[in-house]
Amino acid sequence: MTEPVLNKDLKQASINIKGKTIPGQDVVLNEGALNLLEVVCREFASEVPTLLAARKTKQAQIDAGHLPDFLPQTRAIRDGEWQIRGIPQDLQDRRVEITGPVDRKMIINALNANVKVFMADFEDSLAPSWEKVIEGQINLRDAVRGDIEYTAPNTGKHYKLNDNPAVLISRVRGLHLLEKHVHFDGQAIPGALFDFCVYFYHNYRQLLAKGSGPYLYIPKLESHVEARWWAKVFAFVEERFCLAPGTIKCTCLIETLPAVFEMEEILYELRSNIVALNCGRWDYIFSYIKTLKNHSDRVLPDRQAVTMDKPFLSAYSRLLVKTCHKRGALAMGGMAAFIPAKDEAQNELVLTKVRGDKELEARNGHDGTWVAHPGLADTAMGIFNEYIGEGNVNQLHITRDVDAPILANELLQPCEGERTESGMRLNIRIALQYIEAWINGNGCVPIYGLMEDAATAEISRTSIWQWIQHEQKLSNGKLVTKALFKEMLVEELANVKEEIGPDRFTHGSFTKAAVLLEEITTSDELVDFLTLPGYEMLTQSE
């Protein structure tokens, strides 16, 4: 195959690269990578709008009063006897995974942490500017080759990989996100295909040579039909590169409410390639709000009150464990978003919360869990070591067969808790600071002792939207209205300025973030993802 034409002025070109050239771009987007990207886009990109349209159709039915449920037409799959193809040796022990964006220092520290897996994230913890997307692929390429190094410009501290780094998994973007800097036949391509093709092409040989493989995390699936699309993509690439079926391995996040009713079907569609499902709890809470947005009897309380011991989240966790282990797949737990505190007493409170959260997951039968900071790895590791026990690498033996069937009403059960003024104000401050960071290219932000990413910020702003739409009252009796939100937004913008200082505020984009937050929170129609208008702002500034 000849090299795709890259001149953006030639309309007959299949692949066009837009925007400024980033250092290292010619290495990442070499002839082979672009050839792969072109053929995969030609085969599969046109199906993505159809998949996204199906989401809207299903959502319209839920908005009209039809609550989600298990699919009657796929009962034979749920009742059938089948297993996934298998789990590679280096993915069988995933008791602690750390996640983070694909910047160079983060990759080194994460791979060196006391964890089994590092999930390098092109999605919720990355604001995908063209520069960061290209640099991220370069960084992962260097990490796979083992020669990634970094010297901090301010301190001169040098970072490099230890001898036995964690297993690397790359999380691609969700199907709803485009990569505007790469066009196929005049259309921006799905970011997911860009992330997958470039990562796979540059790293599959080296990964396989050292006994690992091209491993991926797939986010934000909403149906088994979307999983089937990914299965076709994987099979196509495996055949093209003369690889055995099932060489590419993926873990799918169950982080949308529609997907929880199709977990077995998702495993079935991807059974050649899938090794695990993951409880993406923060996005799941966001999806609960978004999916049930028209249902006034299912309005959530303060974000801080929505914990994993709540009935609808406990059912979600237990069903995922039972489903995965029934089919031979691992069941991964969710994120501990806490950050270790410098104050010893405060840090002990943080660790106590993390221990309680991880013990709940391990007791439910999860095979591993997520942390956002290396300082929490030892705590999580200690708990899962205790539950998994010596001589074992996971908890696949826990079948939960004695559990009563988990029905739809348990997964949809309303969540009790207060809606407080302090909680609403905290949501505003978190969303303000996160959006400001995101539109300036930073998708992973420490705020008030938590590592916030797009999912946690989404909960903050959609909670308020939901309270406004359903005329909820706060615990102090105040009615939540657009006017009340706007009043609080002005006040909390001033509070953020006081917290961070006038210099940081002046040189930041907080006013711009406040405008965006007001637009998406007071909109009569819920904006699906804050990253969609955020991406417009991000790319406009490039």
C-alpha cells in the first residue's frame, strides 16, 4: 500500500493531518501508522455515528418512561454455557492498578509504583490537545521500549524506569470523542481509532517480544452492539498483522447505566479479546443521573453521600463480580480518588476511608482495584493481599452463586441522602476549577484532597442540573433554581479567587470556565459530556 497523502490542500487525500506540527509527530504518524489508520477508518469509522444515534434512540425511550432492563432478545446468551478465550499470564494478577494521564513523569512514576498495572489514559484524565495526544504516544512508545527518562526542569531530579515495571494498559477515548486534527475523507475521525491504531502499530511487536501484548481499556460502552464493533476492529487488525485471534486484549469499563444491563452480552461479543470488566464508579454515577434525568423519583443527593455501600451501587458491584467470574473474566473494582495528605492525622483519615472502600470491594469478590496516587498503592495492596491470600493471584473462585438474582429494580433503586447548600457550593467550586484546568490542557487535577478527572466533574455539574430540573429543595429549605445557581456561581468564583490568589486567578481562565459551567448547568437540555464543548474551546486555543 502506498503512503497516504498528507498535504491538507489535496482534497483527494484519504488522511489529512490538520493543525501545527508537533515535535515527534513524524515518528508517531509515520507511513505504517497512517496506513493502518487509513484502512481501519475506511472499514469502521462510518459505523460510529450509527452507534451514537442508537444511544440517543434508547435514551429517548428512557426519557419517555421506559426504565432500563435486561434484554429479552439476548436471554440465550445470558443462559448459555460459554467462557472468554482466556487471560494472558501477565494480566492474571491485577490486584492494584494505578491510573493517570500520559505525561512523561507520570508514566515513569506509575510504572514504578507498588502496583501490578498502570492504565495510561487518553480519556478522562487527559485534555486531548494535539500536542498532548502526540506526546502521549511518544511517551508510551519509549516506555514500552524501556528507555523512557525524564529530568525535572526546576529541580534537576532524574526519573527512569525500575527493573520490573508494572504492566501497561492504554485507555483510548470514548466513541463520542473525535480527533479533530486527523480527517479521513474530509471528516474528523473517532479519537478511539486514532489512539488504538497508533498505540498498537508502534508497540505490538515489542510488547509481544517481552511476553506481554497490546492491552487496552475501552471506556463508556453503552451496549453489546458497540462491543461487537470493537470486536470487529480487533479481529481486522489481528488478521492484517498475521496475529493469532485474541492477541489484542481489552478490559471494558462498565461505567454507564445502560451497559450494566448488557454485561454478559458485552463479554460474549468480545469473548476472543476481553479479559475483564471494571466498575468505573464515578462515570457510572454520572451516567445514572444522565440516563434517568427525566425521572423525578431518582434524583441523587450530595455527591459525597453517594458511596459504594448504597444499594444501587452495591448491586452493580456484586453483579459485575458474579457476571465476570461466571465467564472466566476478572472483575476490577473502582477508583480511590483520594490523595495522601501531608498532615499525619488527616492522612490517617484518608487511609481509613481508602481501607474501608477497598475492603468492601475485596469482600464482594473483586480481583483488583484502582488508585489515583502511588501513595495509596501500599494500602490497597495490603487489603487485596489479605483477601486474595497466598498462592492465589485473583478471586476468580468466588462465584457468588448463592446470591439471589440481582434484578433491574435493585440497579435502579433511588439513593437516600441530603442535598445541602454546602454540597452544592462544593460542586460549583470543583467544577469551576476542573473546567478551567481542562480548557488549558490539564485533565487530571488535585482539588480538595481528591484527584478529579472528567467523571467526577461531570457528577458535580449534572447533580445541580438535575436539582434545578426537578425543583429540589436543599436541606435548609432553599429551592434550587437557575437563579440560585447563578448567584452561588458568582459567589463561589470569588471564593476560588481568594483560595488560589489573584495572580493565579488573573492568569487563568476561570471566568471562561464559569461561562461554560453556567451554560451547561442552566441549559434546558442536559449536555451529554462537558468535554464536548470543552474540546471546542481547547482546539480553538491551539
